[in-house]
Amino acid sequence: MSRRRRNATSGPAATNAAVFGEVLRHFREAAGFTQERLANQIPCDRSHVARVEAGTRVPQDTFAKQCDELLGTGGVLLRLWGRIDWYPEVQRPDWFERRAEMDAKAVALREYQEQVIPGLLQTPDYAHALFSRRLTSAEAVEERVRARLSRQQRFLAANGPLYLAVLDESCLRNVVGSPEVMRAQCAHLLSVGRYANVRVQVASADRAEIRRPKASMALITLPDGERWLYSESLDRGHFNGDPAVYARHIQTYDVLRADALSAPESAALIGDFMEGYGDHGQAPAEHSDMDQEQLQPRRRRQLHRSGAHLDEEQLQRQQRRQLHRSSPRYPRRRPRS
């Protein structure tokens, strides 16, 4: 561990995190909540609450807001959260530093992701579970989680840069951590998807006609008009600033977004997965016939409400016109659901 990292653990960030944790603990105990009860109602793992109170885990603003509501603090925790500089200094892998620098000044970011939720949309528990698969040191895991969350603040803040994310459905099906972690992750996707600058769409597994990119990628637009294509292999990042290459991939991305579920349709599907993780454990992540049968009726209702069944509505109109021609009585039109 570097001298810089050792100093950071005892600097302002650690002190601020500890203060937030002490205030949270005070209000939790005053409200008669145990850590487990608070975690169940958020929902999140009890260990997450414990780490926040110990000052070793950085919470998100949504966590602070939920705690305010559950503990009746009058918004104290969210206001305190907003005044803390949680990430004055973090360390990242050397190969990722350039990407982090671009994120810090990008005016627009378009991403396509397979298998796992994009880093900018991950909850702390999801990121922790993901890094725990590859790293054996608890300290290294916490450092990586802290670095990942530091990139999110700019995009998830008021007036943040444009952020468009298309998730392959595998991101929702692959269980990272536990069903509880996945349920909270789905809830987080629904929350951030309502931000003015953020759109989350899903490339549904049952749409075989979708032309998916060959790998996860990010299309980055910088303030000076520079545009970069970014992708990753196992242990390094790859940048390509060739305008012709960028133009080819942005066209692929635009077609992908057009063919993917719309943002409201995607929210409905994410909601289905969230309920499945709460009711059936890991069921949504498995490709069983029963899971598909349970998922499809609700998805069809959601798509119908959003106008996806236009052909069916046109058929109904034709049937009504035929009835009108063959009978002097007009059928009463029912209001749409």
C-alpha cells in the first residue's frame, strides 16, 4: 500500500465518513431500530449498515434519503451526505486511470453492457460482491469499491452529463452477491432511470432480431468535441479515437437503442426481476420455462399499456367497424387500461 493511501485513511474523508456513521447510529438507536431491521426495510445487507456506521463504507444518497424517511430525521442525513466530500483521493488500476479522467469531464456517455451492471449504475453492495470474486484482500476490495463509486457522483448529480445505458438482459439475470443484493440493484436502476440526464434501456433476450455489439463498450464525448470508443479486455482498457471507427460504432449503438425496449418498457422488465428476486430468490436469473411463463404475462400487460401492441388495437378497430356496418347499434367503446 502506498504512503498516499495510508495518509488518506486518516484524512478528512475517513473522518467525515465516521461522523456520518455516528449520526446514523444515533438516529437508528433513537428510533428503536436494530441494524438488521433497518437493512430489511431499505433493503440492503445488514453488513452494509454496519460498515456505514463504522465509517468504512461510502453510502449513496438514496441510502441517506431512505434512512431519513424510515428513522424520521427530517432530512438530516441527506443534507449531511451532500456536504461530505466522500472521494477526495482514490486509487485505481493504472490502466483505468485514463478512463476515469475522461469520465470526470465527459459531456455525454453512451454505454452497452453485457453480463454485469455498468460500474456507474452499481450499488455499493453489488460492487463489493463483484470485486470480492477477483480480489482476496478485504482492503483491496474496499479500495476498488470506493474508487468505483467516486465515478458515479458526477453522473448521478443534478444537471449531470447525459448518460445513456443499454443493458443486455444477462445483466439482470446473472446473480452477483445474493438475491437481496440483486433486488436492491434493480431498485437502484429504477431510481436512477428517473433522473433527467439518465436513460436505462434493456436489450431483451426474447428479441432475437436485435443486433448486439460483440462486446461491452462505451462511447465518450468530451467538451472539446473529441469522441472516444472505449472497451476492456481481461486486464486492460482499449481506447480508439479514430473518427471512422467511432462513427461506425455510434451507428450500431443508435440502432441498438432503437430496437431495445424503451425506457418505460425496460423499467417494467426491471421491476419484474426485482419482484422475482424478492419472491423467488434466484428464480429470475435462471432460464426455466416456469420463470418465462410467470414473466411473460406481466410483461405483455406492461407493453400493451405502453402501446407496443398497436397491431392488436388496429385489429380491434377493424372489428368494431365491421360490427357497425352489420348492425344499427354502435358497440360501447371501453376506456383503455
